[in-house]
Amino acid sequence: MLEVELKFQIPLSHQKQIYQFFLSKNARPISLYAKYYDTPERHLAEQKISLRQRLEDTHWIQTLKAPSGHHLERFELENDLGEMDNPALDLQIYQSNPQAKKLLQQVLGKQAKNLITQFETDVERLVYVVHYNRAEIEVSLDRGEIRHDDQTLAIYEIEFELKQGSIQDLIKFIQPWVKQYHLWLDVRSKAQRGNLLAQNLTIAPAQFASPLQLKQKDSTDSALKQIVNNALQHLLPNATAIAAEQYNSEHVHQTRVAIRRLRSALRIFGDWSTDADPEWQEQLRTLFRQLGSTRDRDALSEGLLPQLQQAGAPFVQLPDATEDNSIPIEESLRSIDSVNLILALLQFVHQPYATKQKTPLKKDIAKKLQKLHQQICKDADHFLELDIESQHRTRKRVKRLRYCIEFIASLYPGKELKNYLKDLKPAQESLGQFNDLNVAEAMFQDLVKRKQKVWFILGWIANEKKYILEQAQAHLDTYAKTDTFW
């Protein structure tokens, strides 16, 4: 009932090599033609559910797929319809499966009668099965296209499906493939890509963070793995959009936020699990920096420039980006290092949880949050006297605390937690504005020697920084008086 697989895109330079490898393995060829169904309003696509009928050589298979709590796993229910001539969609077959019946009733209700074909796929698959350690893994190369009316999207991808054994063995098996063929992880399903095509869209909406439901009886090891998994659910769709070069500034922003959430969780709660690798922090920081300059420029374009225009600045455009020999962000997320990091994090969240607990989860959380709270309160006592680097450190502490609270929020009374965040949020926002002004100031200072008009902008920034600093101090003073909820 659970399908466990990982899918990767293959760089053009390695596609022929992989194809020849599959032929050398005497991989079994299968012709796959599929029709995907949804309502005109796309009720299924909104919930990332797919319903298809696929002709596999001579047999029609009807398949229902839905998300699970992990990117590696999906609910899958297949029904063999036999050798038929273009069968009609049959929802009656789900009446005998409580999970499928409930799922379709919740998502479709009376709209089930309005299901129509939205798009088709036509794929030539080469497949073979390999035994690795104690795992049985099906390796498939798919070549073909997605079709909607007269539009097409090419398919050339490789899938690794775990038939038996552990996810750890699946990932260990995949890692040499990543190194040899420079594969990059793609969490988009064919259904998701086809749904975009059917709407004449190329860019999917950015993925935002979703709430996490922890339980008081969870061990610290279990809690950390759930937290990391939650951050990966936020990160992977946005990272895939960037790697596929089908993204906008919000995808970049959400990717950076997801990485910050991961780094915050590992820094504050990382000692909760002996399975966590301390090197992930540095690897995530490197990836974050590679995404940094693009997001900074987008944020300033959307926030600072309109303010400068309103103030009457004579020169309102960002300086040209300096060449720092950094690689494009698309390549950063397709790199072997980035893919291996993501695989390591996926492997981590699927490792068995430790159940032994020395202290209650909430007691350990209180200890972690109290330390951060006290550090911020200490900074608040003399924030205006701190140097720029220390003020920047305060901003990071506030942001880190905010993310950690979001992870563990389900364990605490809503009213007390909301009151605490109500006082923390203004401090975070004013500190963020101050950081944006510092970034802008550094950009324009490099330009002032060539464009004298930039002095107006630098003067405006200096005045705005003074105001925002005083605002940040006031917000921090208010926050320092708030009651903790833990």
C-alpha cells in the first residue's frame, strides 16, 4: 500500500550513457500509456493526489496515489482491470478499501461524477531488479512525454523503487549513481508536471512551511527526526523547482527559509539524536550562502527601491551584481554535494527512533528555549551599544528561536504561545529591516565613486538605519518583559 521510491533527473550529457547501461543489463522494456483524471476544478491535484489508468503492454491498471508523511513514501493502490479496450474510469473498486474510499469521499464528494481526462503520458520504460544488501530495488529508466492537447513535455528520468528491505539500503545504493551520472533529485510526480501543463503553466506555486504535530510522549530522537522531516517537506519542492529552472523569487526565499529552519533545528536540538551528523550544519550553511545574493537583491528590489522612489531618490536601481565566481543557484541545487546532503537527511528521518528517554520531552525543550530567551534578553539590555556583528547575531538568535518555537508549538497551550510570539515577531521584523539596510548600504557604497547621485541614497539609508535601530531596541525591550510559555 505504500510506494517507496526516489526519482532523479539525468543531465543531457549522461542520458545516452545511462541508456546504454540499461541495455547492458538486459533491462525489460515496457510500453506505458496513461490517462490522468481530475475534476475541472482540479480537486485531486490540489491535494497532490493522482488517479490514472495505465496500459502496461496489454493490461490496464487503475492506480490511486496520495501523499504520506514522508517524501520517500506515497499511498498507492493498484487494481488490474485486465485486457480491455479503453475501459471507463471505475470508482466502485475503491468501495472495498476503507482508506481509498475515505480519501476520495473527503476530496471529491459529489464532484466524483465530474472526473475527466486532464492529460496523458506515453513512456517507454526500461526496468531491471537488483538485490543490494538485504534490499530488493527496481530501477527504471523512463523516456517519453506528457501530452495535453497539442502541448508536450519531455520525460527522461530514472526511478529507484524499494520493493523489499530498508530505506537506508535504498539510499546507499543510489549514492554511487549520483556520483557517476550527476543525477539530481526531483520530487515532482508526472501527475504534478502534467497538471501544470494542462493549465498552461510552467512554474508551480512555492511550498510554504506546514505545521508539525508532535506528541508529549515522543522521545527526543523521534522529535528531532520529525522536525527534520517537516523542514524537508518545506525544502524539497522549492529546491526541485530551482534545480529544474522553473522558479521565481518566492521559491528562492522559501528554500532559504527551509534551510534556516533546518539549521536552527540541528543547532538547538541536534544533540537529541546520535544519528545526526554535525557536518550537516556547515554543508547547509554553504548551500545557504550560494542562494544568498540572489535573494538579497530580490528582497531589496521589492522592499527598499519603492521606498527610495517615494523619498525622491534621483538614482533608484540596484548596482549591477558583482562577479564573485559563484555558480548559478540552479547548479548549486543540482550539485553532487547538495544531492548527497539531501539523501543523508532523508536517510536520517527514516532511521528507527530511539524510545528510551532520560527526561520528558517538554523539560528538554524548556531548557533549550530558556537559554536562547536569556541570550536575547541580555542583548536587549544594551542593544544600541552592540557592534554591527553582535547586532546581527541578535537577529539570528531571534530568528532561530522563532523557528524552534514553530516546530514544538503543538505541545503548548495556544494562548500563551501566541502572546509570546506577539512580542517576539516585531523584534524579528525590525531586526530584519535593519539587516536589509546594511546589505543595501554595502551595495551602494561600491557605486558611489562612479555615481555621485548615490550619496542621496546612502544618506537616506543612514537616517533610516538610525530610526530602525531605535525601533528594534523598543521591540526588544518589550519582548524582554514577556512571560515565557514553557
